[in-house]
Amino acid sequence: MNDQQLLRYSRHILLEQIGIEGQQKIGAAHALIIGAGGLGSPAALYLASAGVGHITLVDNDSVDLTNLQRQILHTTERVGMAKAASGKQSLQAINPEIEIIALQERAQEQRLEELVSQASIVLDCCDNFATRHAVNAACVKYQVPLISGAAIGFDGQISVFDSRDAQSPCYACLFPPDQQFEEVLCSAMGVFAPLVGIIGTMQAAEALKVIMGIGQALQGRLQLLDALHMDWTTIGISKNPLCPVCSHDHAIPQP
């Protein structure tokens, strides 16, 4: 690390649990962020400011005026601009030293697997179950840790799924892909602006902890937040031995 980097990241380096070694691990990491909206905005900003060396930001949408109530990556002047490109501008402004790839696309199937296989950690900041399950399946296949967050109304949730640990559940253990769950969108139900900030920031925190291998990640635990009453609930998650995605009998073959 050069003198400028030592100065930029000095408040991390001062922490005994991080130090220079931990900051170097952050710099060597490649984070794939699926979604540059309410959750992806704070998650990406904190990963960039923390010095994650390579960030790939994926989103197929464009900035809309209704996004600006909560999606802090974007500005009024960028309404109509691709969210991925807008996000890249914000991330480069806060940390010009890191590499940022902006992809305006809805990554699916083989393309999603290609992106996940190149990442060291994945943050699911999307807003639909189909994409969440596709991201989870790719993370299980390539054994890439997944930081999953969601928020709607005043309710948020976050967990960590790390398939490098054979005992760790995956997203499909919690939400089986063959079960029907109601798809609720912000455009129909609304969302409390600071809620996505809380959950997205926690996603960044969990990602950094996993990258450095410090502390205790939210693996095997689902944290639920009722932001209206600021009440946290923790639910234990066990690996489903019959999970169609991560169980031994159903596991996706490794390449």
C-alpha cells in the first residue's frame, strides 16, 4: 500500500481486527452487486469507500424521479440515465482508485454464472424472487458467499449464505423455489427510505467481514427489522437436507 492508501484507509487500519492485512484483503476482493437501487446504493457506496478493489454493478433499469427518495447513488441530474452508469459515476467520485464495471443488463442463466464465477463475494440487492434464486444457485455452484437483503414498506431482512461451509444453508433452504411467495414491489406498496439504507449498509458490513474473515457473519441467521417500531428479530436457519439447490443429493455439479 502506498502512502495515500495508508492515509485513506487509516481509520480501518487502526482497528486491531483489520489492520493492514485486512485492508489488503479488501483491496484484493471482487464484489458483484446485483441491483443499483435502494439496497445496492448504500452497499456499493460503502464497499467503494472501504476500498474493495473491483466492483461489478449490474442493473438493467434507468434512473427515475421516484427512485431519488431512497436510491442515494443517483441524482436529479441523472434521471433517465442507466442506473449502472450513474452508480459508477458516484463510486468513482468517492474512490477513483478502485476498478468499477457498470453493466446495464439483466444477468440471467449463463451470463449470471459467468459473473458470479469471477467474483469473490456477491451482494443480492435485487427486488424479485426469480433473480434471487438464480443468484443463489450460481453462488452455490461456484461456492461464492452471498449477502442477501430485502426491504419493503417498513420491513427489512438480511442474511449471509456461504456455500464454502458444507453446513451452511442457502437461500433456497429458507425460501424453497417450488413454493409460491407473494411478489411485493416498492412501486405498489412503497418503502421507507432509511430502511433500505439500514439493510444495504448492513450488507456492506457483512460483505467486508466475510472478505476479511473477521467477527461472526449472519450465516445461519435471518435478521428481520420492523423499522416502524425499530424492533429486531433473529431467526435461526438450518440447512435443508432435501434442498433442491444445495443438498448433497441435489447439488449442482461443479464445472
